[in-house]
Amino acid sequence: MLNYLKSEVYRILHNKSSYIFILVCSFLLVISNVVLFLLKMNEATFPYASTSFSLGNLCSSYAYVFLICIMVSGFIFANEHNNHTFKNSVSYGISRGIIYFGKLIVQMVYAMIAFVLIIGAHVASAYLLLEHTDPEIMDLLLHSCFAVLPLFLFVIAVANCFYFIVESTGGAVGASVGIILALPITCGFLGMKFDIIKKISDVLPWNLLGAIQLNFDDFSVHLFWVKNGYMNYWIAGLAQILIFVILGYGFFAKKEIK
Amino acid sequence: MREVILTTKQLTKKYSNVCAVDNVNMELKRGEIYGLVGKNGAGKTTFLRMITSQTFESEGEITLFGLTAKENLNEQRRRIGAIIEMPSFYPYLTAEQNLEYYRLQRGIPGKKCVKEVLQEVGLSDTGKKKFKTFSLGMKQRLGLALALMNKPELLLLDEPTNGLDPFGIVELRNLLIKLSVEKNITILISSHILTELSNLATYYGFIDKGRMLRQLSAEELAKECNKYMELKVDKVEEMVVLLETKLGCTSYKVTPEKDIQLYEYLDQPSKISQLAVTNGIALNSITVKDINLESYFIQLVGGVSNA
């Protein structure tokens, strides 16, 4: 496994897309702070050129990150089916298990590093360019990140599962979006009629993300579960990750490599 | 006696109702160059894909270096180098980067093996050229480099001459002979062109519609493809007796059509005709014939329409 991880890290480090993705996302977030800064320069009374507004905005945008995770998983997966590169590994006796879990680990680690770097760039530029207001906003950011992290990892696990099972990238993205977005929304509607479906719907990651409320008055995070909220978010996230990891590996273990 | 390094027993692959490989039994001994010959779609690639675990057998068993699937066959695959179908690599990496990626993955110690193997296949000067810009011949060479990088004991090559120019084919053939002679690497090579293997293989297997039709050594094949004299006579049994007693012939065959195929006295047809005439046997025709490798293969698979 260690050798497989080393080789994947080598490949990612030699792929421009790995850097371009982080740079583009960081650039867009930094630009948003630059715009606030310029507006403040233009109009001294502009009220939103502050760290609390900028970081608060970031905390409210996790849904985008949710969807971007599908893309991250995709480019780390590296179009293995179309490149027909799995066969070089399998022919050498590298087990399908090592390949599946190796890819998953690398995707999750890359996603977390990218997340830290991108958020870091945003926070740094906010503190450099904008007025420092409400220092508690950093606590809010860190707490909310801790709550949503298992949900992001769930998206990676689902996308990885479908990239392995479905040979076309479009098909894999479609299936992932179906599970990540369409299923919770549909369950949400059906939950209005059937109580059991509502219970399932409530713990689906997209709905758990939607249930997060950020209070900017006292800078507190309100989760779906009032008691043991963070732990329950992690348990729900990890349990659902497990389902898709088992499902994806189960299919891949029997899959023909072309 | 040479060690058997690959055995398949009743190896079968079924896709719903289609049997791509049907009860194939074969043995590959150390040092052999085994030519697996069959037309397109005969089952050669599926057979090789089962050995390399890209696809799973429906029935039967593979034994590699003495171990079966129950005894960690996968571990033995690390002693194999393989190119199955077209060589495939990451398009955005260079030749060296692609090989370095697999070197790390396979845990092969020492970075210099990458440069050495690129030199061996003639790709040492590709520099920063990405794999996606490689010609077909360069891709084949890189595939071969990957297959050789782990210093394999067994090399599995699926139609490796595809995309190579005539010079490339000769170079590849010489390289394979060198690997076999100098490094005692056993080679299983598939092709749909029998003549391509004719100066290379030491053993042949002919496969068609998933079934192994015939397996024979290069010497046996050469014998079967030898020139022979075809005799059409009215009294076959008597002629055979005369050939044996008067001329001491032992190398002949009587075909189901009652023709005699004689592998001796090819340069003395008059002696044969004289023998027949003086003993009252009507000699309807006497022709010297030979079978080339293509004709042999076509005959084996049952005629041109099937080949």
C-alpha cells in the first residue's frame, strides 16, 4: 500500500492540474477580498470590507465545496478507465484492494490539503486587506469546518466509488450527483409524507449540511443534533462513507480491467 | 528437465453465452519462447488477460511458478512483465516519469533502472516529450520498457509488433532473442501473423474460437511445413510397402484422401515413378509441394473462410 501511495503522490506532484486547481480556487477567493478592499478604498463608509463579513461569507458557501469535491475526486482518479492504466498495476499483482483504497486515501488527503491551502489563502488575504472585526469569526470558521469535514469526505468516497464502477467520467459524475444531491432532495420531499423516509433524509450529508446554522450574533454553530452535534456529524459521515467504500470496492473487486 | 513456470488447466472464460476461451490446457517451460497464434478474436488476449488477472476465469486453474490462486498467485505476478493489448500510460507524463511512477508503485529499488531500461528499448532521448505525443512505435517500446523494468522471469507480450515499422519488428525480435538467450527470460508472445514468430518461437500453440487446436515445438512445426512429394496412385497400400522395402522410406504420410505425402527422395522423383511403373502401379500424378506457415495455419483452422 505504501508503494502505491508513493507512486500516486509522485503522479499528483507531476500533474499541473493538481496545482492549477488550488491556485485557481485560491485566486478566486483572494480576488473576492481584493474586490472588498477596492470598494472600501473607493468608498470609506463601505461596511463589508471586514474579516467577519469575508469569513462569514466563506462559512456560508460550503455547498459549493461539496460539489467541487466530486471534481477533485475525478482529477485525482486520473481517468484510469480511459487511459487503461489500471492494467499495468493489476498485471504486476497489485491487488484491486490496494488500488481502490490507495486512490481513496490519496483523494481524501489531497482534498484536505487543498482545502486548508485554499481556506488559508482566503483567511490570509482577508486579514491582510480588510478591517479586522469580530475575532470570534475564526472560531466560527474552524468549528463549522470541523462539522462539515466528514460530509466533504463522504462526497469524495461516493465520487471515488462511482469513478471506479462507471467507466465513463460523465456517468460517474451523474451518479455521484444523484446520490449526493438528488437523493437527499427527493427524500426530503418524500419525508413530508413518510416519517421513516424523513428520518433517513435528515441524516443524509446534503441535508446535514443544510441543517447547519451559523449565528453571527454570538458566533455559534448550530447543528442538526443539539446534543453531541459534532460527534454525531462525524458518526453519520463516517457510517455513510463506509457504505459507499464497501459498495465501490465490492464492485471493483469483481470488475474486469480493460 | 526444465521447470514448468506456467500451467493452465481447462482454463475457460465465458461471457454470457459466448465462450471466449474454452478449456485451454498449456504448459510453458523456463527458457521457452511460446508463440500463441490465432486470428483476431480467437481468444489470445482473453487468455493473457486471465493470466495477468485483468479478467477472471470462469472455470479452470492457472499455476504460476508452481502456485495457484489459492496459494497467493498474485504475488507470483510480480515475476512477470506484460504488455496486454496497446501499451497504456498517463498521457501528461513523460516516458521517464511514467516509468518512475511504476517503479515506485512496484517498489523496485534504485532510480537508475528507469534510465537503463529506456536505453535498452531506445527511448533514452525522449526528454520532456509527453506520452500523448508518442508515435505508436514509441508507445510499444515504452510498454516493453515497463515490462522489462522489474527484470521479469516471464514476459507476456500481446501482439507487440502492432504499430512497429519493419525495422522496429526486426529490432524487437532481436531484443527478445537476446533476452531469452542472455537472461533466460521465458516469453509468451501472441500474434495473428505466424511468420512474425517463425524466427523467434521455440514452441507454438494454435488457438481458434477459444480452443487450443494444436501445440507443437518449432522442430515439429518445421517438419510439418517441410516440402513433400505428393503421390496419387491406384494401389496405395502396395506403393507404401514398396517405398518401405525397396527404398527404405520411413518418412511419409497417407492422407485421408489416399494420397501419399513422401518427405524423402524429393530431388529424385524419377526414382519414385520408376518404382511404381516397374511394379505395375498406376502413377496418376507426382508433385513436389510445400506448406508455408500461413497455409499450415489456415489448414489448421479449417480453410480460408475461417481464417
